Amino acid sequence: MDRPGFFFCICPDAALLRSWMDSELLPPLMAQAGQGGSSLMGGLMPASSAAPDIHTFWADEGLDRRFWDALTLLGMDGRQRILIVRGAHQLSAEVWKKLSSALATPRPGVLPIFCMECPWEKGQPKLPAHIAKLKCLAFAEKQKWQWRSPGLEARTLRQHVQREAAALGLRMAPDALNALAEMLIPDASAVRGVLEQLSLASQDGSVDVSLVRQMTEFTPDAVIFDFIRQLENGNARAVWKTLLREGDGGESLLFPLLTLMAREARMLWQMNAGEKVFVPQHVEAEKRRLASKLGPAGLSAVLEALAAAEFSVKSGARSPLQAMESLVAQLTLIFGARS
């Protein structure tokens, strides 16, 4: 690839973003640095015997003098620099104004990479207005100095699990793959963590559904989808048994549960409204029955319970554990009354 003047990576999944950078973006740039490559100015950059310096900065800590010096000053040793800014969507309008001005000056020896790890909505990243209007962002899109991904979704999770399992040398039975794709959080870090544990637990690299089910007893990331299924089935005994089995009483499951149940409720609402929604084929009929049973009133009650739980923690009115227990009690009643 031609060396860009700067680059934007826009993806809500930090692990997926890092993986893409490590496998797709950085290797060719590192190779060019050692062999000589085309520069932003046209011409060739001289080959260097030393690999580029890679510096990582975190937007929530602010961009200090080290960053601005690395961006604007020429190095004495002639080594190229790659500046990675994580969480760049958190930078203020004032900082981005300064950045946009600095990026307008070509610097062949410096490559800033801005990681926008913001949520997506309706297929587009929810960038702050002061970033969405930046000329440098529009220029990067025109020059193809940009990579965008909405992260893992229901329709891509199974394929991602399959690809990551193959990379670890795992052979997944079809029912094991179905179970994992259904119960895992759509998060690359969570997927990798569970697959690595399966790799350790499997003696010969073969993974069947019984081994996957065993993992749910020790992996909160895998537990959560079984937990949601228990709630939706109105199985109160299984729900509270799962919480008791968690060492912290289920406190660590609260925010994953809030996120996933909100997504689940929105999906069920769309189904109930007759909108087209993608869900795995083997659970579609079950989800449609649930949407019909809950109806607008039940789904509204679910969303209200989720909002109340989140507010109670963020306002300090309740601890996460107290909020979790109250939320589970409410959801159990909502789903149980319609099971």
C-alpha cells in the first residue's frame, strides 16, 4: 500500500481494531520503512535499517507535549515514527482543530493513526459533530486512508468464531460452533478469551458441544447468553442459581447484561413491529414467539427496568450488586408472566 499521510481506524470493538492494525495496516508500513517506499510528497523515502518508532497515546489522558513534538519535530536519527492515538473520538473540538491544521502539512517521516472506538448506530459511527465535520476526515475517506468496521454482529459472529478457532488450531463440531455463536458476547476480546480457554481444555484440538457447555460454568462472557435465555424462558430457579454460582453474586454481569438485553429488546420490538431483522436461523422462530408474547407493553417494561438499573448505579443510589438483584427480580417477573 502507498504510505498515507495519516490514517483513521473507526470501530467500536477495540480488540478487533487492534487485530486489524496488527495484521493489515502496520506490517506493510513496517516493511516499507526498511525497504524504502513512496511518500506523501511523491518521490521515495530512503530505506532505513531501523524499524519505525511506534508510540501510543490515550485520548482520555490528553495529548501532551510528547505527542506534539513527535508529530511536528524532525528526529535527529532519521527514524520514522508511527503515532497511534487510542480513543481519538474523545478529543475535544479545540484539540481536533489543532490536529487538523497540523495534518495539513505533509510529514513523510511521521504517520499519525487515530483510533475512533465509538459506538455505531444504523450502520454508521456515532462520531461527535466536531469530528464528523473535519476536513481531514473527509480527505482521509477520499484518499482511502481510513478503515471502518461496525464490529462483530449477529450475522458476522459465527464466521469470526470459526476463523479465530482455526487460527488457534481448533476443530469445532457444528453444534459446538452453533452454541458458541449463540452464547458469546459479540466482542473480539471475549471470543478470543473463550477460544483460548477451549484450546487449553481440549486435549487434541477437537471441541464438541459438551466442552462448550462446561466452559460456561467458568467464563462470564459465555455465561451471559445462557443467562439471558433463562430469563426469557421465565426459568427463575435457573436464573438465581446462575447468580449464586458467580463468585461476586453476578455483579460483574450487570453491564454486559444491560447492553445485551437492551439490544435484545430493540430486536424483539422490531420483530413485533414487522420489521426485517437478522437473527441466526436456528433461534429465529423462538425469538419471534417471544416478541409476540411480550408485545409492546412487555418490551416497554423491559426497557424501563434496564434504564432504571443503569441510572441507579450511575447516580450512586445502588451498588452494582443491588441493581443486579433488583433488575433480575423485575425481568424474571416480566418474562415469567408471559412464559
